[in-house]
Amino acid sequence: DSKGLVTELKKRVQLVWDCTLPSITGENDLASFFDYLMAPHQVWLDGNSVVVYNTNREIAEDNYIRDYLEGKRLNLYETKDTILAGDINVPLAVTLQPINKGNFIISSYLAPHDEHKYHYGGGTFGANDNTTALKTIRVGDVDMFTLYKRAYLNMEPIDFSDSRVIRNYNHPEKYKPDFINNKNIYDYDLTIKDKQITRPQFYYLMQQELNAFFGLKSSFQTREIPCYILKRSGNTASLHAKNNDLQLGFDGNMLTASYCDFGAMIKRLNERRMDKMLLVDETGLDPKMKVTCTFDMDFENDFDAARQSLARYGLTIIKGKRAMKCIVLDDARSN
């Protein structure tokens, strides 16, 4: 405080008037050496002017002074009040990072992705073991639907096709992603360092965070949804692999597999067609059977051509509905 303020305080407070310790008031360099917000704040220096204690605790008491003079070490740590600074626009995790350096129980981050300033894609997943303290999901440059798919990985550990996300909300334009114009694209991170918080609880927390942010109510339900169904139409002998040259690739709408597990081929096909209707395998063939084939997977634009390309392997596809586990998104608040 300024010398004038201290002089006024002396008139009202006997403790200040009676103080015989050397005092500094007003503009001085001392305050710039030791960050503090709250008073009292005490800094103890030894005979060599080395800082011994820097604390916001009231330790200038007889017993503490006596212990120090007798060579005892007080159980105190350096305190820096200004790290919190009272700025509510800066999250506590950011403010405390220089001090705690990642020492937390739960950390969560959700923000719009800005491709004009940085690029962050891909994901990290580590919430598969209930006994492991560290559980984390980190994804960048993704839309809302991808976030919800990740949030429900504990219910069914697969990549959900878009057709398995049921959208029962108004104003879909609020959520429709636009990767070109960087709209409705997000970065998200949830990390927990406590093995008492189980894997289901971890994912439930993520679901609730997304619900709160997007104003939706999400659930996991069984629904009848449209799909393509793969069936046998004849002899499948020509489907069996002829050599052991393993490959699985895509050229436009054509899928080519060689010495590939039949089940793995169907899975990759559905991953490739994530934004289209799911292909359900009802052939009864062994998923581990090695196959070699080439066929058209553009079922939407030329259904007949796709059926013809499958017919040579004794297979066909039909349109239908099947009961599947789905993520259902409902409005949770008025818009």
C-alpha cells in the first residue's frame, strides 16, 4: 500500500502503530520479486539472503521462529498466489499445469476444431481395462456423431455405421458437420487417473458431457434399421482362396480381397461404407474362411451390377431391416 494509506491505517489500528519492525511502503521493487495476491504473505530469508520460505501462511509466530533458529525445518512449501489470478476465462487445468504438471484425477476438454490455426487428427483410446488407473479418449477434427460413437464404445466395441445413429432431433443444421468450412467440427479429450472410476463410468461421463454440450439426450437401444443383407445364392466354391498372397484393397467402388478372412473383409467393407447402410452377413460362412474375390460394393447407385458381381461367388444381396443396437439422439431441451 502507499505510504498515505498506511499512515491512515495507523490512526485506526493500534497494531500497525505499535509495530517497531522496519517497514517499506509505497512504490518499491520488493513486491516485484515475490508474486502474491493475498495478505498476509510471508517470505523468510536466511543470513545469506537466500529465500527459505515463501508462503501465504501466518508463520511469524514464536514457536515457528524458535524452531527455525534451532535449525529445524518447517513443513512448508512455496506458494504462488498469482497462478490463479482470478481469470475465469482460463480453465483451472491450464492455470495449474505449470505447478501440478499433470497431477489430476479427471481432465476434460471440448472445443471447436480450427483447421486454420492447427491440424490435429486421429485418436487415442485407452479405457479398456477396469483395473488401470489411466483411462483416456482423445480425438481431434471429428464431428458430433463420431464423438457419440466413441462415447458408446463400452456398449459395443465396434465402429458404428452412420445408419446406426438414430437422429430424433429438430434443427439438424445445428449439428451437420462441414469439414470444408470448419463448422461443427471438434477436438475432445477425457482423461481419468483413478482406477476406482470404472470403464463404464468413464464412458458414462463422456456421454453426459456430450449431452450437456449439444443439448441432446443419448441412449443405446435396439431398433429395426434398413440394411443390406448378404446371403448365399449358390455354390460358393469359387470364393475360396486359391493362393496365400494376402491383400485387401479398394479401387473406386470395387473391393478386391485375396487370402483374406471372410469376416475381416465384411468388416472392412462396412468401415469403408461408414456413411451408408450396413451390410449384414447372413451367409452362414465361417468368418475365418480365407477368400479371394472382387466385387462392386456401390449398392446404392447400381444395385443390379453389385448383385451380378457377387453372383459369380454364389452370393447375393437383398434390402431389408434387422434389429440392431443403435445410438439414439433425442432433443433434451427446447431450441
